[in-house]
Amino acid sequence: MEIIDRVIIGSSPIAIIEAMYLKSKDQSVINIEERSEIGGAWTTINRSGFPEVELGCHIWSYNKETYQLISELFNLELIKLSPQPTILFRNKMIPYDWKSNIISIQKVLKNITNLRETLASPELRFSLFPSSYLYPSKGTLELKNSLNELVVKHDLNIQLNSAVDKVVLKNDRVELFNIEGNLILTTKELVLTSLSKISLIVLEDGSEIRLNTRKVDYIHVHLILENVSGRPFSYIRTNGDEVIHRLSDMTFQVKSQLKENQKLFCAGIFPKPFQEKSSEELKAYVSKFLLENKLISNQTRIVNYASNVYPSYYNDSSFIDKVKNKTNGKVRFLRSTDFIYSFYNQKERYKELLLSNTK
């Protein structure tokens, strides 16, 4: 069996750009994707009565330099969210950016012994005045279309509907097996992301590392509403609600496909209430929440409603470091829990792709 230089598990935006980067270094690369389309969590749903729209409430962290990098890598039009994102706190809307102040203080206190490295992290930001959060003008659909264009343009090798379950390290190679135990690929280096899902890594000496992957179901409901006259919003992180943890107004992404008096909202729902409530109960709860927080009025009517569940899998940072050390570099991770910071961590490498395009 041919030994591929690099195999990447997944086809998320960073996995696609990583494949482009490695291929630019004259390496043979294959992306393995268990789903039938590329994009990972950055994909869309296309339900009856709805325009094609992103499957859940998304927001990008703030980093001006990385915004520019991503815009150029994917040829995206990034616009300022309007209004800017907020946090719902005691029935008041406060700037979303203030959350970074709290997180930054917590990080400094937790890592006081390694302060220099902590202060260098892009996640560490103190902001008195809210930053300008950007997002693609057509949402995830724009990013999804760009990914497909990049795959074709750079002739990337994407193997869809294929999952790796077990990894076996040999002296000169890494063997990848599916859930049936069949050898599907052999590579010199395996590249995983923080969201990759495999069950077992067998080291050269026969010892095993079982991945402690944490499964999280992201549940969202989409609503098309008529006669919305409430206060405008783009993205809201709720604080303390037992059912809804975030909200997005996605109207700007699909405005041309809606009637003039319609809007498209999305709500992130916690798993327990989603399991316990019927669709009608959940619909009524979301409607009441929007009304109580003056995001809609008594004249607003829900004309369409749909829900979806997207399973995601997380590998802890400490475990990622353990795998890296135990496998002597044959298994490498791209940290990818946060879209913006994952690209920030690789910015110097990926800038090379932009330079090569200008030559």
C-alpha cells in the first residue's frame, strides 16, 4: 500500500487550509471525512420552507490580524455585525466584548507563574470599548462555497464517507483502520484536530492510548418570523436561562430569499430541555423568551420552525499534549476549538500561501 506523506482527519476550514499548505510543500495529502460533505461544523441546512442557511448560531472571536488572513485565504467579504454582539445579563444587553475582560483576568490569575506566555495569547484581551466583530456577509454558506472552490482549484484529495477508528504506529509509518478493522490508509504523519474522533492509538511498543473524546450535541432551532418590530440584535449570549444559551439574527445572510416583512432567527438550545419538551412546547418557550426580552412584539408571528442536532467531539488540551509526546511527532494536532484562534496559531505558516499566490 502506498505511504501518503500526510493524512488529515476532517475537512473543516482549517483542515482544508492545512492540506493546501502541505501540498504547497510538495507533499502528498489526503483528508479523511466521515460525512458526505466537507466543512465540519461549518456547513448549512436546507429545510423545506427555509433558505439554505448555517446550521447553528455562530460567532467569530475578535482578532483583527486573523480576520484579514481569513478574508484573503477564503476570498470572503467580512462585514461588521450590526448591532454588535451582546450578552443578556439581568434583562440588560451588555457588550459581548466585555466577556473577554473576565476571561482574561481568570487566565492571568490561573497562570500567574507563566505570565509571559499567558500575556502573549490572542485570547487575552482587555477592552474598555467594544471591538468590531466581523462575519461573512452570507454566513457559513459563503464559507462553504469557498471551501468547495479551494478543493477544486488546488485539486485536493478528499475522501468522503470514510472514518478512521484505530491508529497503529510502526517504525516507519502510521496505519489507519476503519471501524470494521480494515486497513484503509498508510501515512508518515497523521494530523488530527481538536475535534477529531478516533477510538484507539497503538504505539510501536504495543501500548495503547484510548482517546477520551467528549461528545457534545449542538442543538438549534430556526424560525422564520413575520412582522418583527422588536429591538435589533445580531448575536446574543444568554446568561442563566435554562433552555436557550444563544441567539442569532441570520436575516442579513438570506435577506433576498425572505419576504420583506420576514426575519430568520436561530436559537441554541440546551440538550436536556430539548429532550424533555415537545416541539410545540419548545416553540412556545422560544417565542415567549423573544417577547419578554423585547426582541419581537405581540404582532410577530412564527411562520416556520425547524430544529437540528449536530454532534461534535472534543479532545482535551492535556490529552492532545500527551498524544503528541507519546507518538514522537507521528501524530500531530491542529488546535481547532475556536475558529479565529486556530488560524491565529498557524498564521505565519498560512501567510506563505498568500505570498505564493502573489508570485
